[in-house]
Amino acid sequence: MSTFSPEKYYVSKKGTINIKCPYCAVIKPLAINKLQKKSHVLKVKCSCNKVFPIEIEYRQFYRKEVHILAEYMNDSHNTKEVKAGVVTDISLGGLALKVFNDSSIELSDTLKIIFKLDNKLHSEIKKRMKVVHIDRKRGIIGCKFEEMANAGSQEKDLYYYLK
Ligand SMILES: [Zn+2]
């Protein structure tokens, strides 16, 4: 067993991380090919033959600035009113939504959102997300995606969109 607690690595724009061996200090790039939804710990074997754990963190994944029209609904309120907003940046973990004259949104509200990526396929993204930040002055709502069942193809579309 390794005596090292796992070092945390943030996945880069290119989907790679640079791992540093805690034994010999060799730095080696590692491509994260597989689409992982969650942060996780894995064991890496260095060329010096030592094995050590690393933690891969996706939360800091590349945020892309965009301007995409979206429709959203506040699931935490009784109204089923669909409103229009603009997605201003997006990452695998969440997005920022610009809203217009909507002061009803509060922290921890759950929003449902639907929009199409401006990629070739115009992939449709439907998400449920939690409000984690509100900038009332600029009308920007920061949201974190909630885990959804059967979101596989959306995650994949988003992943390639952000690459
Ligand atoms: Zn090593």
C-alpha cells in the first residue's frame, strides 16, 4: 500500500493531466480519454515501478464562453412558466445563465433548462440544475448540473463541445 494520500489533479482543456511521481518526481502526461462524470481516485504506475494514487477532479473543467438562447423553468416555484435566457458560459459541471427581469430565482432553486449547442449537430441539452450563485446586478445565475439518468449522449455531446 502506498503511504501517499492522493494528489489532486484538474483535467485540462485538452483532457489531459500532468502527473508527478511522488517517489522519483518524474512528470508524465496522462490523457483522460474516457468520459467520467465524477471525480475519482485511481492508481498510477510510474516508470520507476512505484504505484501511487491520484485524484482526478473534473469540477474545474474548462469553461467555454458562449451565447446560446435557452428556455428555462423554475422547478422550485409553483409556476410552470417557461422563460427565455441566454447561456453565457458552460462546462461539464454547470453553466451561467443570463436572465431578464427575473428576480424570483433564489439560491438552491432547481431550474430546468433546454437549449441547443451551436455545434454542427445542434445537439439538444436538457438539464436539471441547482442555483449556486446569483449576480442580480448583471442578471447572471450560476448553476450546477444535477445528475440525471440517461444523460449519457448529452454528456458526450457536451464533452466534445468543450474539448
Ligand atoms: Zn516514479
